Amino acid sequence: MKRPFLERLGTMLEEKGFYIALLLCAAALGISGYHLFTDGSSAQAEAPVVEPVTVTVRPTPKERSVTPQKPQVSATPRPTARPRPSATAAPSPSPLQTPDPEAVAPVFSVRPVEGEVLTPFSTDTLTYSQTMGDWRTHEGLDLTAELGTPVAAAAEGTVNAVQQDELMGTIVTVEHTGGLVSVYANLSTEPVVETGDQVQAGDVLGTVGGTAAAESADEPHLHFALLKDGQPVDPADYLPTA
């Protein structure tokens, strides 16, 4: 026999009441969570955006105080005073210098005798000597002249020697300026000048003789030699042409 509906419902509720209660609790939790989530989202969306605020903390005057320090200044070297250039005096024109008479070569304006050349000057080649019978150099100029022909000074100068030589006979030597010395050999035994005499060009020194033993085989002549700084030079380069 069937039980009434209410009885059966009551029995069912008693048997399944726990599960129903559990289901109801779960439903309630879900509903509550839903409302909570939607309310929080809308509240967050509606909350005004607040700009970040920068807070600057300034130190108190006591903290900012700094002990003053003396600036260290590097020692700068003082500029060295440059010496002012001394005024150089303009060079004064040097006075005209008088030429040293000893450095000026004399002018040989006179030929000692007017004869022809018997034996020329020769130091590079040998000349045959009839008197000595050999070949030798000839450091002078032999000019033909008759015995007793006056012999003249070729240029101005000073007689520095009158001597007798075994080979060249009587010799008169005259010193000139410019390092030149003239030699007159084969003179007669008695010249007319003495050592120390001042002579001019053309002054008579003596006469042509035959005193030169080394040239006695030759015809009468004057042996005329010329030295430049002690070295023999060709007299023909200094004498005027005949």
C-alpha cells in the first residue's frame, strides 16, 4: 500500500538532507564569490588614478653645512724677464787703409843692360854649360853686354848685399817690395854702391865684368836673376821688352 506523498517526501528529505544542504552551501559560496569579484572589479575600475608623488627630502642646514677648505693654488712660476737686445751701434765706416808698401810689387821699368838674351832662364829643362861641360839648370837670365857697360837697377829698392862669389863673381843684391829681390852677377870687381844704399830704377850699380868663373867660357854678359819669396822666377816675366 502506497504511502502518502508527504510521508515519502519527508523520508526522502531525511535520507538526502545532508547532500541537499551541501549543495545549497556550494551554491551560496558561488553566488557570494561572484558578487564579490564583480564588485571588486567595478570598484577598482572606478577608483581614480593617482599620479605618483615624488618626495624630495632636503637635508637640514646642519646636514648641509660643509667645512670650508682653502683652495690650493698651484704656484705659477713667474715669467723670466727676457733681456732686451742691446742696441748695436752702426758700424762706422773703416778708414781707407793705406796699402802696405811691402806687399805692393815694384814696377821693373828698366832693363839692367840693353843686350840680347844669351842664355834664358830654365829650371824645368837642363841647359848645356860650355864652361862646366855639363847639363844643368840656369836660374837667371844672361844678357849680352860689352865689358865695362854700366849696369842699372831694374826697380826701386835697397842694396842689401855686395859680395864676391867663387862661381858667379862680384854680385850686388837689391831688395824690393812685394817679396822680390834682384841679383846682378858677373860684375867688375869694384861696384859703385854699398850695402844699405837706396837706389831708384835706372841708378848705376856697377859695370859688366868677367868675374863669374862658372860662365867664363861665354861671351861678356850680365847674369841677372830674380827671386820671389826666396824662390827663383823668370826675370823675363818682369822686365820690359827690349
